[in-house]
Amino acid sequence: MHVMNKTCLKMLILSLLVGPLFPVGSSGLLHAQSADNYRSRLRDAHVKVGETNLPIVFINVGGKMILRDSYILGSMKIIDNGEGNMNHADTTAFPGQHVDYEGWIALKYRGNSSFDASDKKPMAFRTLETNVLPDHGGAKQKVKILGMPKDNKWAFIAPWCDETMMRDVLSFELGRPWFDWVPQARMCEVILDGTYYGVFVLCERPSKGKHRLNLDDPGEADGDLSGDYHVSVDHGYNPYFTSRYRPWQSLDGSKVARNYQIKYEYKDPEDEDFASLPAGTRVALHDEVNKMEASFLADDWDQPAGGYRDAIDVQSFIDYMLATELSMNIDGYRLSTHLYKHSQKRFETEGIDPRWKTTLWDFNIAWGNANYYDGEKTDRWQYELNLNFTGDDCPVPFYWYRMLQDEQYVDALKNRWQQYRQTNHSNQHIMQTVDSLATLIKAGGAADRNEQAWGIYGRYDIWPLYYYAVSYDDAINYLKTWIARRLLFLDRHLLPPRTLATEPIDIASGWNADIVAESLPAASHTNAPVDGADRTFYAETLRGSGGLPRQRTITSAYDGARFELAPYNADNVLSLRENGQQGTLEFQSPVSTDELFVLGTSGNGDSHVGATLNYSDGSSVYVGSYCIRDWSVRNDALRGDEAVTALGNIYRSNNSYSSDNHYCLFSFSIPVENRPLQSITFTSASGAYASIMALSALQNDETAVHNISDDMPKAAQPAAIFDIRGNRLNHMQRGINIVRTTDGRVMKVIRK
């Protein structure tokens, strides 16, 4: 009699329960998920993977419905032949490939808006020892996956509204050197029951594991209930408790939102865990959050001892704020915001910081990717959401505003941003990271296969996209342009003032209107107004008070850029007065610069103009929409970002002057790829009167970011070391190292 070995028995049982452990060959004969399982919008269910540079994940559930609220049994096999090697979906034709993981999993859907508004659904899975689900007495199994440390709790992020498919991973990679822990993630291609479902991100989840947040069960250390705890500020779709304190709708707390509350969802422990934990654990967790929040409202709240610094790791909260603001994550602070702490007992026995810390999660609609709550803008602060959008029931917790009242916190925030910009947040490194991830997704055809399967580009029904790309490359260009603009905004507010050397640009053609009266009558010496009331500027040669300078040179009081206005006796502006109207300013000769400065103003309200850079090589890049404020700004409404103030105007119809001089010019800058630029095209996106008056190019930035000193500070010791890509190292290597020291600083260290 033939005796079946354990491996054969396991395979037989598995095939009976859920079908074959992994697809045989590439025939794709297994059942695809049915239409009622959220899969009806696959444009092409017959996409095949020949070879790919990304790991291939085979998931088999035997055609069963994947659920949202509970796990089902499945199997998973991952083919990964290592970096630089191709992976083949046809395991029959290509035997002997490296199997990174093969075994049982518990699988379900996950996510809130990322589930509801997406055709491609995110999933969560637990790795199991056997074919029995934990709910039925089965055991979870901690395993390594794709080089990530052992755990049993994993997620598949399903890029849908993120046309670059990298926003989450980009956020994790940039944040990795700065936080105690940030999820690791791997791009992969998923085949479910024989059907190709595109590019997913297999990643760690913020959870208690030893290699993650490193949390013990509450009470594990001598019954101590002062931790370990993990919560997330969120919707409250899952079990939660509410804050004692109402959110603020003013920066100083003078206005409080009475109708909304801050909700904390249970993460570790989860709501279902409390029954098996020591009595009082739930109340103890609430108390720890209450104490943290109360510390911000105490009389000594901003003191070095006894204030909020005793309750939170300030550096961790600063790093979260910078990650949120850099990416303009409209969910930041108020949704998917993970907070965790360790117990006082572990501090006493292991030296682990017992204060609340933060980590990163959920950036799919960040980085200019949302069409609401100013998510596409680069010149707003996300923390001000409560002030600008008072009707949202998931507001920013009050303590983020409270910290900004502390001058020491603000100073530390600015200092930290300087460290960021001097290390892995330099323009060059951020763009290299984007390019590297894009190459990874494109090189083996994954981007093309994902598009073939889903048909993302060219459709206009994907929530909540602001910019609809026409191709993967177009999506990457939009992301990089948005990042460059966002960096300019943050630098302007968080770095010391720049000393700029700019050079006015000579315009060969493109001026289409004369809006400066150099003599009377004004109607004979101008041909267009600045606003709908037929008013226009005048020169100092006509009237000194409120006139534009006779030398025609202007230095912006806002950013220091130097401009030269066109002659007043001819067309001297590009005037755009209708929605959709377009005009191009052609340069006398090509300009190479990193930053272009624009001087202009608007009448009849704020103007919104789109800008497209036209390079000498024939390529053109749309760089986004810019707002030019209305020119009428009285003293009590000045913001400090005006280029020129106290200008006057004259009525073209009767030569009468304005009664007081409260009219302004404004300047803004546009990031440019440093290659010859031939012209710039502006397109009106509003019905206001936009007047583009001059351009200037950055020549030199004396405060450009430089490397930090090669030597480590003697008072600090390395706490963690990373390479320039964010990979953790055991010791410093030759070349560039990013080092987080024991005193919380992060610096670039060059070892020769």
C-alpha cells in the first residue's frame, strides 16, 4: 500500500478545500471573483503575466466571496527570484523559481473610503499554521515575507485613485529614518483565483508585533496597566471611544466645535480583546489618552517638565506634522492617525520611552491627489482644516493647534525641517525616490498590465482625483511638479529667509495689453483695464503717489525677486479676462533655471491661471494652477505675501485717480527642470481679470541646502543608521549614511 507523506496530504486537503495551492501553468482556468464580489469593473479579465520584475502573488480562495467584516480561508504563494531577476507566472514552464512564501492565509477586505470608492479593493490577511481559521481555533503563524520581518498581520494596499501607485510607499520611504517605526512595503502583482488584478502593495500594518510597534499585552508587566496601547484617530466606523475635549475651530481655542467629537478607534488591544485582558484595561487605556490630552490644557502645559512634553514624544509629533504637511494629506491628524505608547513599567525595566508616539499610514489621497478640502493646493496648511471647513465631523484634534502656540515647538519644527532638507528630503533625493519607484513599476511591464486590466487613464469617474492623467508618465510628472511646488511653500515658511539672486527675463513676444498710463488722457495711453470698472495703473511720470516706478524695476517685498516691467508706452502685460483664454510669453533667448518668478495682479476677484512650461527641446509640462489675488487690499487685509503695496489707479474714462492707494501686485514662483526653457503659457481658469506683468529667473540661492558636517556630534550616539534609500543598516558604510542619534537628531554622515 502506498503511504502518503505529510506534504502530499497537506496538498490534497488544501486542494479539496480551496482548490490548488497555486495556479498550474498560465492557463488561468480557475474561477475569477464574481461580479457581486466587487469585481465587475475589470476592463480586461484575461491579462497574463509573462515575466515581471515585481514579485508575483498567487492567491486562491476557490471562487469564494471575500468578505469585508470577517476572514475567509485561502492559500497564497509568492514567487520572488530576487532583485535584478525576472519572475514568471507560468510555474510549469519555469520550475525551480524561488518561493518566498507558500501557505495558508485568512483573507478579508479592508479600508474605508479606499474600499467604498475603489474598484480594486484593499485586503488584509493573516498567515496561518494550518487550514483552520483563528475564529475556529486555528493558530496564526508569524513569517517573513519579501524580506520584511516576521509577523502574521499584513495588508495589501490597492492603488486605485492613486494613478502613480506609489503615494503610500513614497511616504513610508521618506519617513523611515525619522520615526521609530514606519511600515515596510513591497510592490507586487496579484493573481487571484487565476485572474490578474494588477499592482498591489504588500506591506506591514501598524500593529503590536515585536518588529513593529513592539507592544506587550496590557498588564503583562507585573499587572501594570499604564500601557502598552495603540489607538487611531479615525471615523469611528470601528469600535471607538470619544475625547473629553471638543476640537477647536480657531488656532487659539477661542472657538470650539460643539457638534463634533474626536474619536479614537481601538487598535491594540482591539475591542474584542478586552474580555480576555485584566479587568480595568479599557478604562486604563481611556485614562492614558485623557492624561495626554489634559496635559495640553494644564497651567504648566508648555513647561519643560510637567507639561505636554511629559505626555508625548514631541519629536515624533513634529515628524508626523511634517510628513502630513509635505504631502498635504487631507486625512492627516484626523483620520488613520495612529498613536501608540509603552508602559511605565517597561520604561523602568527596559528604558523604553513611555510617551505617546506617532507613525505613518494611509497617504493614497495625499500629495495633491484630492479634489476637496484644498487637497490639490500647494499653498495651504492641512492643520487649518477645522478653520476652513467647519462642517466635517472628523476634525483635527485640538492639541495640534495647542502645540503651535508654543514657540519652542515651532522653533523645533523649523529646525527639523532644515534637517529634512539637508538629508533625504532634498529636492534631488525626493525626485530620485519618485523616479526609482516609477522605474520599478514600469520596468517589467506592471504599469501597462495594470492599465490593461483596469483602464485607469482617460476616465473621469475616479473619486477623489483632482488631476486625471492620460498615462502613467503623465501621472508621475504631475506628482513631481506638485512636490516641487509644495517644497517651495514649506521652505518659504519653515526655513530662514532666502537671499535670492534673480535675473529679469526679456520677453520677445506675448504682451497683449497696455495697462499703464504714462500720460493723459489715460484712454489714449492704455488699451485695456485692470478690472471691470475700467481702471488701470499709472506711472510715476504721471503722478508720484501710487505710481509704478519710472525705472520700471521692482523688487518683490514677499520673496525678494527682481523684476523689470515692460515699457509703459506699449503693450506691457499678458491680460487674460475670460475663462479659458490663453497666452504665451516667448523669451528673447532660452533660460536655464530651477525656479521662475512671476509678477502679476488680478481685478474683479482672484484669478486662477494654469501654467505650462515650454522647453527648447519641444517638450511642454503643465505645472499646475496658481492663484493671483485681487489687487484691492486695504491695510487691515494685508497678508504679508504682497509683492508691492500702496499703488493707485486711474479711471480710463475720466482720468480721475483712486481716492486712496491700496492696490497691490503679487509674486509667486514656479519650479522648473534645469534645462533650457523657451516660453511659458498661461491659461485662465476663472472669469477674473488676470494681468501677468513680468518674469524673473533664479540665478543663485545663497541658502541652498548643503551636507551636514562629516563628523558626528560627540555628545550624540547613533540610534539607527540608514542608507540614502532609507534601508536600515547594521553599521555605517562608505559614502552617505543617514543617522538618527540618541538625542533625536537626524543627519547625513559621510564615511570615507
